Amino acid sequence: MTPVPPFLTVLQSTARALVDPGKGILAADESFGTLGRRFAAHDIPFTRENRYAYRELLATTPELGDAISGMILFEETLSQPIADGTLLPSALVRHGIIPGVKVDTGTRALPAFPGETTTRGLDNLRARLADYAARGARFTKWRATFAIGDGLPSATAIETNARILALFAATSQEAGLVPIVEPEVLMAGGHTLDRCGHITRGVVQTVFARLDEHRVALDGMLLKTGMILPGEDCGQAVTSTEIAETTLHVLQQVVPANVPGIVFLSGGQNDVDATERLNEICRYDNPPWTLSFSFGRALQDAALQVWAGDAANVVPAQAELLKRARFNALAVQGRYAAGSERVFA
Ligand code: 5MM
């Protein structure tokens, strides 16, 4: 008989709270490399002071908890003090936002498989999780990436990453932290919508097979995945309806019904497209799981641009973040209308 994780009730209630209807997750877990590139695009010096200022801006946005259920942090942010002297995770809790943390340590080349990666971070994971939990984290996230190309992704890359995702998820549940399992099929390339659907189906199916083998409690985890989209160099014109129907069709084939929620990443779509497509996906009746968002760029890009590293811009930057969070909160209820963008402009 499969053993029941000791914290199953806590895992189930945290997972459900993260997909509280009408809310979604803010992914602000960019590693130094990624955040450095985002800052560089706006000529913002990559200093600890600026990283702290930016993460504090996000976490202290007034009313953000009305639209955001949880915020994924980078390890550094978990111990960051904010202006009032409290630690940033405590500030989130005060706003009704659940703190979580990215626990993978990034992707590395998969030896002998050019163009493919695995994700590191399992070695000392148990000890790190105990530390993160003591610092207030209640959920975790691990991302594996899959490139689509000639012969890619290989069966070996899919299998290796699925196994690692399952080990991560089981270890996280053992520590009482809800795992967000993120297999990301990348948008780069010239593939069609159908090929993205075919690859995503195979990847997600293998991930759930390995989660089952590793006795991960599916009702105490979330799946984070991309919408099914044509590659960014494909040139195929697709409607939001086609994207929504294909995405739901694929996920219904491979995601078990007892997974409480599926949260979408934005993956490089512009913020308005991401919201509009999310809305279309969420308009369909009665999928077995709650559907929501866990956007990084599609929530943050406008705010980062307005802030531009200047303390004088904090309030308008927070307004941009809140605006996108609210639009996406409407989208998960199927109530976003593109015209709303003009009303708020
Ligand atoms: C796919 O990336 C995740 C969602 O962000 P987008 O909505 O922008 O696609 C995101 O949580 C990602 O895992 C983090 O930004 C961390 O990425 P790095 O590359 O810094 O590990």
C-alpha cells in the first residue's frame, strides 16, 4: 500500500489555497542570471540593493493579495528584510499571500545530448527544504526545460527530467511543502501548434508516470506548464480559441483529475496575449482541476519598465503590477475582456 505523507492535510489545504478561485501565483523567483538580464534590458545596475528594492516593491504592492494567492521567491529573497524591519515572507503573509521558493539550482547541459538539459539541485535538497520551511516557505517549485527541435526532445531527456521532477516532488512533500512541478516545453523554434501539443502530451504523461512511481500525493501538488503554442519562429497564425482548445484537450488526456490545479507560465508571450489566452482557456466548463496562472514576465514586465531602478517610481510600478494581477484574476474566471485594457490605460 502507498504510504500516506505525514503532512497530507497541510499539503492539500496549501495546494487548494494556491489555486483559490479568482487568484493566481506571482513567479518572482528569477535567479541572478535571469534577473540580471531583465535589469540590463532597462539599464538597471545589478546590485543587491536594487534586487532588494525590486522584490520589496513587488511584495508590498497594496491590495496584491486580492488577486495573488502565492509568490514564488528566489532563495535570496526569503531572508530579505524590508523597510519596516520584517522579513519579506512575513510581509507577504500579512497581505494574505503564501510564500514559496524555487528550489532547483538551474539547468545544465545533458551530457551527450546537444541542446538538451537537466535541472540540478537534488544533492542537498532535504537540508535546504528544512531551512526554507523554517524561513516561512510553504511551497516549492522546480523547473525542467524541453526544447523542441530536430529529434528533440529525446526520450532520454524526457525520462531523466521526469525522474528528477518526481524526486523533487516527493522530497518536498516529505518536508510538508507543496511542490509545483514545472515541465516547460520551450517556445523557441519553428514547430507548429500540433507538434507542441504532441510533445507536451508526451512530457506531461511521463512526468505523471514517474510521480506515481515515487508515491507523490497528487492532491498535494500543482502542475505548472505552458499553454500549447506554435514556436516563436513558426509563423503559424492561431486564434486564442485554437490555443485554448488544444491546451485543454492535451491536458485532459494526461493530467489526473485529483491534481488540484494547473497553473500556466507565460513563457515569453507578451502580457496582453497571455491574459487573453488564459481567459479563453478558463472559459470552458468544468475541467477536473482548477486552472490559474503562475506568470513571471507577463505580470512583471510593465512594472519593471516603469520602476527602472528609481525609488520615485515605486508607486506607479506597483500600480502596473496590480493592474496585470487583477486582469489575470479576471481571466481565471473567464471574465477578462480585451477592452478592459483601454479602460485602465
Ligand atoms: C518559465 O519560467 C517561470 C515562469 O515565468 P514566465 O511566466 O516569465 O515564463 C519562472 O518561474 C522561472 O522559473 C523563473 O523566472 C526562474 O527562472 P531562472 O531561469 O532564473 O531559473
